[in-house]
Amino acid sequence: MFKIIVSGHGEFASAIEKTLEYIIGKQENIEYINFNNGMGTRELEEKYTESILKSEDRETLFLTDLAGGTPFSTAVTLSQNLKNIYVLGGINIPTILAAIEYRDEGNLEKVVVDIINHGKESLVTFQKRELNDNFQSDDGI
């Protein structure tokens, strides 16, 4: 089982935690680390390192809000010096749900592409179309 660290600017990580608890309940082996105003890169790196060290040399997947942002870049820097760390930026709820689903699969390197694809496939667009005169609205699905 790999460890998941969710991180982002402001209260992003805390908000994700609350959202996931609402959708699927409290999850084990996930840590949520906010990057708040006034926090420096060094403090964020210390929080990341502390979390990684608690994972007992397991693979760790960072899920961050913005590719290229400080939470992402700090995780990438750590991944250069420590083994078994993977970093994804620009995540959404379906990406996190996929990571939770796959975390027992074993090798993170093999499932990370599937996790990314879940996030991509979840993005859809609504196209408004004219309704014909025979259209009837039901109360639900």
C-alpha cells in the first residue's frame, strides 16, 4: 500500500479532506498538508519530509493542486533526493478517488498512469441543445 499526501495552496488540502470524508468516509494512509500564507518553502519541505519518514519507506504519491506551484515543486525537489516518490499536479477529486482505489495494487509506478487517466476522463463539457416539444421532465434520474 502506498501513502498519499494531498497538498496545495491555502486550505486546499483541508478542504479535500473534508470533501472526501463526506463522499467516502475517513481514509487511512492519506495526509493533508496545506501551504498557507506566511509559510515558507523550507517549512513545507520539513512537513513533507516528516510525513515521508512516517511512511516507513513505502512508496509515496503526492497529489498537488497546481503543477509548477510551490507544493508541487517542493515535492518534486524531494523526489530527486528520496526514492519511491511520485508527484502529480493539477489534481481533482476523481484523481484522488482513483489513487485511493489503486493504493493496494502494489507498484505505484505501474498505476500512476491509470490514476492520471481517471482525472482526465472525469473532465466533461455540457452542451446545451434545443429541446423539442415532446420533451418531458421527470423528477430525477
